[in-house]
Amino acid sequence: MSLTSWSEQLSDALGLELEVDIDPILDLARDAAHQIERPAAPLTTFLVGYAAAMRGGSNDDIADCIDIATELATQKD
């Protein structure tokens, strides 16, 4: 099964009416895994999704939360 198909199937099963832009989410997961540690990837994407939903869940909300998390994850100490 392709990632796009999985995303669509899971969204339907969860009752979400959302077209997912997969690449920014994967980029964020990669940055979190490489800059923090591997388990940060699923935790970060979960928290970003939750925060975006709390803001209203629009595509702009999702993008803003991804930007915030990416900036934080890629900050140099």
C-alpha cells in the first residue's frame, strides 16, 4: 500500500475530511528524529497534529504548527 493510500484510508477511518500534505510532515519527522532522537519523530508529529486541531485544524493551522516545530527542532544549541 502506498503512503498516500494509507493516509487516505486512515483519514476515512478516523472520520477526517482532510487532504494531507505528506511531505512537510515527513520532513518534520526527519528533523525531529535526526536533531533530537528517533523517538522524537512520532511524538513531535502527534503534538503538532494536536496543536493544529486545537487551533481549528485548517491547512494553515497545520502549516503554522509544522513551521514552529521545525524551527524548534532545527535550532542549533
